[in-house]
Amino acid sequence: MDFDDTPEELALRAEATAWLDAHAARRDRVGLEDVRTYRATTEVEDAAMVDEARRWQRTKADARWAAPHWPREYGGRGLSPLLAGVFAAVEADYDVPGRMFTVGVDMVGPTVIEWGSAEQRSRWLPRILRADDVWCQLFSEPGAGSDLAGLSTRAVLDGDEWVVTGQKVWTSGAHYSDLGVLLARTDPDVPKHRGITALAVDVRAPGVDVRPLRQIDGAIHFNEVFLDEVRIPVVDTIGPVGGGWGVALSMLSHERASIGGGRMYAVDQVVELARSTGRDRDPMVRQRLARLHELERVLEFLGYRVRTAAGRGRQPGPESSVMKLVVSEFYETGGDLIVELQGPAGTLVRSDAPFEGRFQDFFMSQWAPRIGGGTDQVQRNIIGERVLGLPAESRPDKDVPFRDLVRV
């Protein structure tokens, strides 16, 4: 692994730092009073967060920092994953909503660049870059979560339009999104992985019903989405008809990398929380803080591996799935600890809780990154089969036409 910045990385870090210093305030990576969580419980709070994030996204777009990993012709800087990661790491030190539009910028954009037509790229990418359009990912269904290829939302061709009927669930941000990448079954007479097509759907189109799923603390993050004979132009098909599984794998790969590369809070903040509650000398607490520090360092070194591979012109190996697993453990370990450190006050929320309940927000926010991009079990299967060479799970339905599958 390469641990030291190359001259190119040093130059980019200096350029990014100078620009960010001119446009944003630095974040206190240890203090507790100014921690922000971006977790809304009302429509007004949601709208305010989106507006703030949109302003910052447009500020970055004007300087080509909004998506530095995109090619220059699409508004990026054409940076390698290595150098784009340098900017993301520097941006994390500033008090800005840098990851509000990660579905569009880090997942949809690269997928459209890879799979989309020239017309789609020219139509969608500029609006993603400036957050004129917010995107969501319409993949999971009530009966197709970890077995995503078992999805049953159907799309039937009618002239130059697809007519789509079905249901999606756990869709992050659908309630404030404009468009979504939808997976639908277009051919039930072939095995399940081969009969799926990716479509771009207007989330506000007739027949689309977005129903927010309000969580126990009042926050809205996930949604269920019902589609009743929704008409989607054929020109909004992403990739080949029947090739949606390949499009989905691309998006999921970008999603895992995006989740693996982010952090909601720093270990130093959890240590400071332990000090503020007088628990920092408790040997059991210290052991768990040490474990959290270990996980943070593991993520740092996995990041070095990804950057080293990218810097040498190689595609990263299993790092994205491994990073996703480590991130899950980091948020589970840290989430449980930050609530426990507060004692009985850990059961309170919002203004009743210490620090306005922001650490409770972190606890509640852990589930999206732990489940999104594939659960821990899915990641372990990927690592076991594709990295360790273990025998694949038995899949008796792999070559059976979808229409003939027994579904509960």
C-alpha cells in the first residue's frame, strides 16, 4: 500500500483546502455542541435540508467540485478515484451537507455515464450535478430484498411507452426526489436475472404514490412507492432491454463504495461524549472505544488499498464489500455505545435529550448504511464466493423461467 501523498495528491489537497476555506467553515471534529445529523421529522425541516444541500451542491458545481470523479465533458474534473477520494476526505473536515445527493452524484451519475445513451447523459447529468433533479433508487420490494432478482414489479411495452405496475419499499429520499432508477420485470419467460430492465421514472408522474415510512422517533428517511400503470417513455430505458441486472450491479457497486467511504461521526467525538458523561474511565467503555478506534483505522487502511489500486490503474478488488461490512460494525458498535453512555437520558429524543438528541439521531441513522447496498449477509456471500473461492450457495431457481417460480 502507498501511505504517502504523491505530488499530485498534495497539490490537489492544497487546492481543495484553499477553495473550501474560502467557501465554508471548518468542522469541529471533537466538540459536541455543534454536531449536525441531517435527520428531519417535519416536511419543513426536510425542505430546509434539501435547500441547504442544493445551494452547496451548486456552489461546488460552479467550481467543478460537485462530482470531481466525473469526466470533464459532464461537468466533473476527470479525476481518478484516488484523487476524487482526496477531495472527499478534505470536504469531510468542513461544516457542509456534502452527501445529501449521493444517490444521484455517486450512484446514478456514474451508472448513466456507463450505461446511458448520449441523449440521456446530456439530459440528466447536468441536472444531477447541480441538484436540479434529485434521484432515488427504486430497487427493493416487499418480496425482493436480499433476493433482488426476485422482484415482481412488471413493465409491459405499449407502443413507445412502458406501462409499469408494482410496489417498491425502503426507498431512501423518495419523498423529496424528482426521478428514480427503477428495476422492473419486462420478460417473465426467462430466468429471473435475465428478464429485468432498468428505467428512469418521474417520481411525480400520474400513478406514482410515494408514502413515507415514519420511524419511531418521527423521522422520515425511507418510503414505500406504489406504481399503478405508470407510463414511462421507452427513451428512458437505461441500458439494454433485459439487461437491467447489469445496470443494477453497477449501481450497487457504486453504492457500496459510497457507503464505505463515508462516516457520520468521528471516534474522537464518541470519546468526548464518554468524558462528558464521566464514563471514560470505565474499563468496559474503554474497551469498546478501543474497538471503535480499531474499526476506524481498518477503514482508513482499506481506503489506502483502494487508493493504491486506483493509483496504479487497477480496479479495486473486494475492498468495497469488506469496507461495507466494517462500516456496518462501526455504526453498530458506535451507535449502541453513544446511547448507552448517556444512561437513562439515552432513551430521550430531541430537546429533551443531551445535545438536543443529536447522538440519538446517529443511533437511529445507522440502519440505512447497514442495509443499503446489500445487507451484511449479502456482503459475506459476495466475499466468500468471489474472494475466498468458497462453494456458491445452491440456487435451484437460477435457470428456471421467472413465471414458473413458486412465490409466497
